[in-house]
Amino acid sequence: MPKRPPAPIYIRIDTQEQRSGIPDLLAAMIEVAPLRVGDYDVGGNPRRVFERKTGSDFLGSLAQGRLFAQLTALRKSRFAPVLLLEGDPLRVSHSQMRPESIRGALAYITAILRVPILPSSGPTESAHLVYAAARQCQVGHAAHGPAAGRRGASLSERQMQIVLSLPGIGPVTARAVCARFRSLHELLSADAAQLATVPGISPARAAALEQLLHASLPPSEGGKAGEA
């Protein structure tokens, strides 16, 4: 029996994170867009949002009094925040902050604010952690969610699954696709010029989608003789 293709993974990344190097490591899965809160939106229910801090960023925002306010705002949002801490703030060489204060801040974040801290050694490990979280939140949630429960997926859920299966189409762009086209038939019949009118779809991606949607399907193995 042929294996089922893996479910697509989509990660939304804040535009300010483009210089971190992590988006390049996740290039096939990302959708770069301004995020209202956090740096990485990996989906799930509630949606998990990563706030990424390097060790130096952590100390700087702590010294300026921004860190706790930022994390408190994340806790009050409809998202479930995770602090992705890249590097050890206790080992930042130029820090003038006392180790006791740093440890106290880490303890306060986890015990009082109840924001989990996910440690990372650098951008490469951060990319792996963000991908692993996205996979668990999206594929794991889909496996146990309403669509796989007692009732079957609704028509709109099945349609959205088809739109999301298209390469380079994340949740935000998928909603824009649904707003632009009235049916899957209209979407599948669209040419590159029509696809490029959807916010989030570049002309190059529109051309690639047109080629994919309009190409002939591969012949079945064995032809009619192999059909039951």
C-alpha cells in the first residue's frame, strides 16, 4: 500500500524575525506576516505563539522593564505563549545583572506568569523546536480534533484542508483564497493572473500554482486492466 503523504505544516513568522536566520531554515513552511503578538505562530488550539529572545535580548528587555509586561500581554491574548530562550542569559559575558536577579526572573516567568520556557542553543536548534511544535500542534491536533472524532469533517473543513494542501499556502493566505474564489472549481480553473490577485500569493508562486493545478494527472499504474 502506498504511504499517505505527510500533512503540510505551516508556520507564521513575524516580519521582524527575518534577520534571525530561522526563517531561512524553515523556508518551505513559513508565511512571513506582521504578527500582533509574538514572533512565531505555530497553530494549535489555543494557538501557540513563540516569543523568541536571545540571552542578550532577555537581559536587555528585563533591564528596561519590558519583559514582564510583554509576557503578561501575551498571557492575556487569545494565544498560548511560549518563551523561546536562545542561549543562556546567565552566561552573557557583558551582563551587569546579578545572577540572582536573572534566576528570579526565570522563576517568575514560569511559576507566576505560567509561561513555559523552551531553551535553545542557537538558530538551528530554534528552527527544529519551532518545527516540532508546529507539527505537534497541527498534525497532532488534527489527528484528535473534531474532524477525526465522532462526526465527519464538515464541507467547509474539507474544502479548507484542500486549500491548505497547496504548496506555500498557509492559514492566512488560505482564508484570502476562499475570499477571492467562490468554489474549488473556480480556484482549480484559475490562471496565474487570477491567483496573483490573492494577498500573500506572489506572481512567481501564482505561476507555480497554475502549473500544478493545470498539469495532467499521472496515469494510474496498470491502467484499466488493474481496476477492480
